[in-house]
Amino acid sequence: MLALMLFVSPDRSFAVESIQRINDIQYATADGHRLLLDLYLPESVSQPPLLVWIHGGAWRAGSKDHMPLAALVQQGFAVASVDYRLSPVARFPAQIHDIKAAIRFLRGSAKKYGYDATKIGILGSSAGGHLVALMGVTNRHPQLEGDLGDFDQESSRVDAIVDYYGPTNFMTILPQSTPHGLSVRVPALQLLLGDRPENMPELARLASPVFHVDEQDPPLLMIHGDQDPQVPINQSHELHGKYKQHDLDVTFEVIHGGAHGGPQFFDAQRIQLVEAFLRKHLATQPKTGQKALQSN
């Protein structure tokens, strides 16, 4: 266990002074691979609401070690940063099976670690943005649930989604892409799916959030740069349109001049936007010592 000392924000009464980090918690195994997560807990908060972070890396790289939500932990959220099988190890839908197993584990382990998993928010960037959007719109999907882990009686439902510049439609992303984008996305999708999407249309549609949206889906916040050279902003426009079509709760934050990631996606303005969204949609019972964020 590792305690990380952080400064207290003077104008946020629910800010905490330290974070407890528990590394390499095994949530399941798959084909001999140990599936691990790191848990960040705000030490002075009782029963903090739980967030789950899913990293990017074109489905073939990246790690739970780089978790950009420390500011939210400081403001009283617990965060689990989850590793999943990467595409050189296992093709889709292995990645979503792993993440759903992680959600079940986290629900089943709430009493042990002391967070509130009544409602869970899930956040991710790039490939992780794709996976969190797909998580949100495929609750109880028979092909995507999987059977990993020891908590099969728990739900893998998530209750709020924050998608940072993730792909949403594998059937349109390549025609929308720049030459640079194609140089990244074609090999990444071939590795993830086993071939180009147009040659695997059934699997590509199964992996695309836009084809799963219905009236039961949780609130969604998307943040995307309008100059993204890797994941065209039209990908977020497509999912935004599907949510609007079904009259669902959706917020689309465009970062003008924004590329594929960068500090502006996690600056004070966007952290406040994300925090307000999560507090609104994860609220259960008020916690002693915490105060809901008031929007300006």
C-alpha cells in the first residue's frame, strides 16, 4: 500500500489530504494471464463513490500505471485503474470480457476496500474511450459479458460514462480518417479484430458502441478535440447522434484546436466538468463530510 500526499484545495471542502494506492490487485485470470488493477482511495472519505479508469494505446499497448484522475481522487472519489488483455495477446471481445469481470469484482469487493459501488462511473481515453462507451451500452449483452472471475452473481452495469476521444463506429472510422489516422488505425484494428473491419462486418459491429444504443443506456459525457488526427471527431458525433435519437442524457464537450489527447483534456475546466457530471449521476445517499459540487 502506498500513501500519496496531495495538497488540499482551499475552496473545496470535500478535498482530501492523502490517497492510499493499492497496486496489482488480481481481479481474474484468463488463459493463464493474471488480470490486475490498481485502487486509489481518498483516505479521509468514508464510502467514496467508485470510478473505473480504462487506459488507451490502440488496444495493443498502454498500462494501468498511468492514471490521470488523481485530481478526482483528491476530491473524494475512489478510482480503480484496470489492465486488460491487449490485442497482441487476445483479440476482441477479450478486452470487454476483462473489463466486465473487473466491474463484477469491484462490486463484490466493495465492503473489503471501503468504497461505494452502488453506482459506478467508467472513464477512458482513445481505445479506452471506445471500451468504456461499449461497456456502457452493452449491459447484460450475451456475447460481451464473458464468464471470467469469481463474482458472476454481481452486475457489470456502469451508471455514467466519460469517453475521451474514443472510436465509436468501426464501420466508418477508416473512411473518415486522414492518411496519418489510417497508418495508425488500420494495423490496430487488424490486430484487434483479426482483419480490416469491412472484412469482418459482424465482429466490427459487435465492437462498435453506435450499434448498441438503446433507451436503457447510462448518461454519457464525451470530450473530443476537433483537430484529432487519429480518431476523427465524427466518431463522437455519431455516438452523440445515437444518444440524441433515443432521448438519452448526453453531453459533448469539443476542445477547439485539440488533437489526440494532451493536458487540456485534464485541465481544471474539464476536471470540473467531469466531476459535476459524475456527482450528478452517481449520487446515492449523502456521505458525511462530503458536499455535492455546485455548478456555477
